[in-house]
Amino acid sequence: MNKIIWGVSGYSHDASLCVLINDEIKYASSSERYSRIKNDKNLNQEMINDALIYGNPDEIVWYENPFKKTLRNLIVNHRLKTFNIKNILKNFNIESKISYCDHHKAHLFSSVLTSKFNLEDTLGVVIDTVGEFLSLSMWKISNQKYKCIYKNYYPNSLGLFYSSITDLVGLKAQEDEYILMGMSSFGNSDKYYNFFKENFFYKNDLIVDLKRGCKNLFTQKEIEENKFEIAFGAQKIFEEIVINLIQSQLTKFKYKNLILSGGCALNCKMNTKLINYFEKIWIFPNPGDSGASIGAALSVYNKRIDFKNMFLGHDLKENNNIDQIVNILKTDGVVGVLNGKAEFGPRALGNRSILADPRIKNIKDIVNNIKGREAFRPFAPCVLENQANDYFYMNDNIDYRFMQFLCDTKDNNLDGIKHIDGTSRIQTVGEDNEFLFKILKKWETETDCPILLNTSLNKKGYPLLNSLKDIKEFEDTSLKIICP
């Protein structure tokens, strides 16, 4: 008999919903895709309607414990902030049994229970701004048993530090941290790294209260003149402290593998540094609060599933216009594509993507102009899996399908997909990603190039396109978008 479990997150940021039936994720998406409000914290009726296609839930698992969260608000913030989950769901005519999964366990389970390698001798690490109380936790994983071996409590939070610096340089906290990471590659001075190390941290612990940010830390003039150096310093100290904490556990027990989760696991520069310490690493491709809905649902099943891909969202028909897509790439250098189920998470993996010719010298400027983005924002190449080693220096034990790690590039002619430091956040594409695989194979046949630039089909400040009606958001651009 089928048991339908919903994992749900929301009302902090990045509301999402996952449908798990027995051992298979049938659907997962975020409210922002439907409301068109970036990082929308509220549940959405259209999203719930898509989930109900698979039937009414037998059980709903909320991604954190609201009672513990209320207690934390009282203790840390000295204010009472509550909401009634049962009443929220009742407003959507959902009245199923409700249970709760601790926040860091929801993050942990999303990665552990979608992993494929042997979990013996595996270290689990969760890093975010805050769950109920925890901001960083480490777990010894063995036989699908989880022992917490290290904890940091909010407001001692690396995620809070990184978000505060994101806000400091004029970006949006809890949204633009990846831009701060991209900016860091344009800095090279240790001035702000030393400042943060001496004034913000002691023995890897955050020693200043950043709950209200640090906007007054420097003058606006100093920030404007040094924002790339500030970003460089923040990224460097962030990486250093994560590595220090992990090394402290490696001295106690020789962990072979790493399971990483929490919103900070989206930092691909840090992820790449961690490759040096483990044989294998697995990060669920949506490791933040949105993806915690999957971890919450899997906490009930509590067995590993056969995780295949991230195409779990709103479903369109199959796009068979491969020849047309490649012809536009050859003439225009850039094309937008929609196909089948939308990706669940922040990365466009081919079903809601802008694809472009990486051989064009100014292709970054062309795509940035379409999207309305800054020049320093990172781009990703998608490359045929069996040819990736010809163009990038890769580690054979790492899964590069989901744009989570950086690689140094071997080909100096592909400026369109390189960062200023010579790295690329690559996406390898095999037959399991059928639509993008077909495009790349056709593109290679026509051009002898097995690589395309792949970035998300959205404009700055908006979520990835979800349905056909969202195409109107690109009406003021020259981008041709090919639909099913």
C-alpha cells in the first residue's frame, strides 16, 4: 500500500514542498517558482495543487521543531514569535497528521539518504545560519545511525557571519551569498581577512553578536572602494574555519567520506577545498532550507533512496526541438530552453536554462545583459561527461553533475565559462540528463565543441522560469526561448 508523505518547509525563507511515495520522490518544488517572489517564505496554492496530483498526504513532516524555535526566539531575541502550522495547512484544506523533524537533521537526511557511497567512516557536516538552536553540527555516520559529535549554537554562526558580510557590501542577505563568493575572486589582499580573524573570531568561534548585522563596521566610502577585498577576506576566513573544524574531527577519527549540507554547502569554493581531505563527498544539490523539505520527508522513511536527478518540479511536455535549439545557438550564440519537469533547487541543470556558445569572446557580456547581472557573477559550463577530463582538471571520485565544485580549466580559449581565477563551476552531462545530453551531442556534431555555457533562465531578482506563462518576463530582451 502506498504511503504519501509530504515534507514541507517555510515561513522563514524558501518555502518548499516534497512528495515522497514509498521510496520515490515524486515531486519537489519551491513557492518562489509559482509566486515569482524570490525566496518566497509562504506556501503557495499552485504548488500545493501540483503536489495534490499525487494524492492527499497521509503524513506531513515539518522541516523544524516550532516549539524549539519559539524557545530560541525567547532566549536569544527576547521576543515571542509563533505561528500555527496546523492552521496554516488548514487554510489550504490540508488536514493530515503533522510531525516535526529537527532542522539540522532535515538538512543531514537530505544528503545522507540520497547518497550512493558506503556510509561507513563518514563524517556528516551541516552548516547554516540557524536551525532551532544549532548553526553548525557534525555527525559520525555508521549503519545509518547518526551520532552528533560537535555543535555550535546560534548566534555563534558561520552562516550568520557570511550573511552579515553579504549585507555589509550592499547585497541581500539570505539570497545573494553566492554573489559575495563570486566577488571574492576579484580580491587578493589579506587586510580584511586579518581584520575578521582578529576581531570576529577566537579559536574558530564567532565572538561578536551579528544578529543585527554589521552595517556600521566601515564607512560607505570604504565599503565601495574595497568591497572585493572585503569579500575576499570573508571567503578566506570562512573556508579556513570550516577546514579547521573538520580537521579537528579528522585527528580523532579517520573519516574517509564527507556528507555536507545546510545553506552554506552552496559555497562551491569551500566545497572544492574540502576535496583535499576526503575520498568522496556528497552534497544534496539543494542543501539549503528549500531542500530540507526532502530531508524532512525522508526522515520518516529513514532509508536511502535511489536518487537520480533534480528534475522534480512543475511538469511541462517534453521538448523535442533539439535541431531548432542548436541552430539558434549557431546563429545567435544564445538561447533559452524549457523542458519537462523544472529543477528543484538554485541551479539550472538544463530544463530551465539559458545556453550559450562559450567560444564567443564577449559571451559573458551578452548573457549578463539579457539577465541584468553584474560582470563578476559566476557562469557554469555544461560538458559531455565522457569528454570533461579533456577540458578540466577533475577528481575522479567527485560527482560533478550538479555545479557544486570548481575545476581548473585546461583550455585557455574558453573564456566564456572561466572565472577570473581560471576555474569553472562545471556540470557534467550524461544520458541520465536526456534533454541537455541531446543538445550537447548535436552541438558537438555541428561544432566539434562538447561544451555550452549554462545559466539559469531568469532575470536578476527573479526565480527560474517555471511555466510557459513566465516567458513574458523576457519580452524586453532579444533572447529566443524554445518551449515544448
